[in-house]
Amino acid sequence: MAEKIRLKVKCHACGNVMEGTAKYGKGHYVPEGLDFEFIATGKIVEKSGQTRVKGEVTVVCPNCEVKNRYEI
């Protein structure tokens, strides 16, 4: 089953707010809206037993073209 990743980040350089989503599942993801690179680094298990993907996102700001990296 694919997990939906919602991304809303602010550019480190210019402050532009970038939003996008992606569906992640079985080792690949499909971006929707904002194009970003996603690398899965592990899983987070919640108290209820549900798991979420833990990863690193790299996105290039469309406003100033600075590469931004975030952990989600």
C-alpha cells in the first residue's frame, strides 16, 4: 500500500514556501505538484502500531534555484 507524503517547506535562501505531495511505496515514489527527490532512511512506528516512512527530501527552489535539504 502506498503512503502519501505531504511536503510544505520554506526555502533557506529566499523564504519561498514550496508545497507538494508524493505517493511512496515498495521502493519508489511518484511526485505530484512540486518535483522533489526523496530518499527513504527508515521507518517510524507509532504507539498505535502504524508505521510511517522516515526520509530525506532534496528540493530545488523554483524562485531562486537554491538546493534545499530537509528531513521528514
